[in-house]
Amino acid sequence: MNITPNLSELLSNFDLGLFLTQNKHLKAEKFLLDSKDNTKELNTLLAQQLLVYPKADNKLPTFTKHNCWFTSKSFEQASSEETAFFKASLFSGGQMLDLSGGLGVDDWAFSNQFKNVISLDPDSFLNELVRENFKKLGVKNIIRIDSIAENYLEKTVEVYDLIYLDADRRTEKGKAFFLDQGKPNYLAIKNLCAKVSSKVLLKLSPMIDLTYLKITLPNLTKIWVLGDKSEVKEILAYIDFSKPTELETELVIINNLGKSIHFKDKSIEPISPKISNLNYFFEPHSCLIKGNLYKEYAATFSLQLLSAQSLYFTSKHLPNNFMGRAFETIQIIDFSKAKVKDYIEKYGIKNANISKKNFPIEVDEIKKIFKLKDGGEEYLFFSTNEKGLKVMFHCKKIP
């Protein structure tokens, strides 16, 4: 989107809250077709607000409350408020440098922890929106600069307590997952970063391979795997150039109230699989799988893996704040089509939530074989136990 000389004045004087109230019923496409009075530039921007605001209320409630401006791309790439505040809680100091400012959600969170935040982005139009947003939010200690990271790092004489980078990972071929594929390319500028700060925090794709990070980043100090209620949302890699240290991995699940559950890697031997102690059944959160800490987690809380290859847990007790979904075990059935069919008919199960791990039959085929529809309060898990026998767990979800 092109920038006009009076854009800043336009943004400051336009009553976005009133516009959204009067036009929230309109689709963005319909608004563009019907609009004639305002500038083409403003109409395009307003259409994006109609498109983004319905989604932004959950992800960025403070920004929508203050009628902040968005672009579709910057919104999709932005952190949620909960993850932004978690990241900010990890560091504090005098000056912080953000090499990839974007919508500025992370800048806003970090501004509570640092005396000054210097934020870079090459998109001049977006930067005007962000500066106006910071005014609306009452933030005065963030300086947004129109610049690419490489140019700024080559010229700056300042020293920063932290460098933060959330590289743009979208390419013409789709989303990229490697460190040298983002803009800016961290591997190309890491020496420049090391000259002006001993500490670097990278926000990375939830799809990135953690082993790749450990091989590629020799000064990697800590990895955070951040998730919401159901999935991994982002990976944080913390690099400390000042001293070598043993790498630590921490899993963090953050709910929509900002509360979090944590688990760090520990040197604990997993409990050997047993078929007993099956009062409760557990499906571990994807953060445990991503961080490859599910065995340590099971050992820490005296849970048992259904089998060495299974990613389901069982236990006699119910741990507090389990990382994942917890269920009460109603019945365990040695799997055969005849046995499961008889059981389902006996208990009149018509609808069920079906999952499977380490099991040869796909979920759609299971539903077809036993004439089951999705949904309801019944949960059926299909897997293979430590003896290599196929089993079905009939469970009730624990709220």
C-alpha cells in the first residue's frame, strides 16, 4: 500500500471506533464496492479493519479495545497478547532492539520491561499505523524506524541488552522453516548482532526442528516451546554470546487469561510400561511431543506410557494441571472388530470422539466399520499396548 503525505493526519483524525460500530455488519468486499466518499487508500485500509477485527478480539483484545489499526499480513504474523507478555517477562533492561517490528505487539509488551525499545521495519506504511497505535495505547518509549535490520546493525554504535527477531517466514513458495530463509536472515547477520548485544531472542515457527536448532546455533542457551490449550504456537530460541552454558528446554502452555503451566527437561528415567494402573487415560499436549519431553514428563508425575511407541499415558491418579487432555477410563477392550462392535452395540454408542496412535486402522475407517458419527460425550482411543496387542479405551473427558 502506498503512503501519502497526509496519512499520519488521516489516521489521527479518523474515528475508527465509530466506523467499526456503523459498519461491522458489512463484509470487506461489499464495503469496497459501496464506498465512494473517502480516498482509495483509506478505503482499502478500512476494508482490512472489517476483515481483521472479528478475529482480533480474541488474539489482541487490548488493541481492539483501543481501536488500533491493522493490516491483514501484520495481524497474521503478530504474537498474541498472552505470548507477547510471556516473552517480555523473561527479560528486562535499558535498551532493546527489535529487528522485525511488524504490528508491534511484542514491542508493546517489551516496553514494560525495558527503558527504551528500538523497533525496525522496512514497511513505511505499516510503521505509520504502528506509531498511531502506540499513541492510542499510551506508549511513549518505543521508537519505530523505517529500516531493514542489516542496514541498521551496520551503522548503529549503541549496545543493547537484548535483540529480538521474529523474521518474516513467508516466501513465494509458502512458509519457510529454516533460519536462513527468513527476512531478515539471522544466520547472515548473527555476527553483526553479536557486536551490539550478547543476548538474542528468536521467535520461530512451531514447525522448526529442535535438533536443527541445536546443530545450527552453537551459542543456543535455552529453547521455549510455547503452546495454547491445544497446539504449539511458537518456538523461542535464546542465544547468549557471553558464556557457554548447558542447553535447557522448557515447555509452556498459556491460556487466554495469561496463566501458564511449565515443565523443564529433567534427567529422570521413564517408568517401564505396565498394563496396570489404568484408572485415568491421558493424551499429552503437542508441546510435550515437540520438545521430546513426554517420557520425562511421565516419569516426573508417575504416569505410565501405554507402550514404548505410544504417546498415550495411563495412571491410577490424576495430576494437577496436566499438560494435555485427561480422561476417566470406563473400559478397556482387547481389539477385535467383533468385540468392539458388541461393546458399542451393548452401550448404545452412536456418536464418539475417536483418536488413534500406534494403530494400523485410520480414524475414518474406524468410524465406517463401527458406524459411528463424530461428536458427543464418548471418547474412544485406539492404540497398541506394551505387549503389542491392539486395544480400545472407552473414556469420559475430565473437565
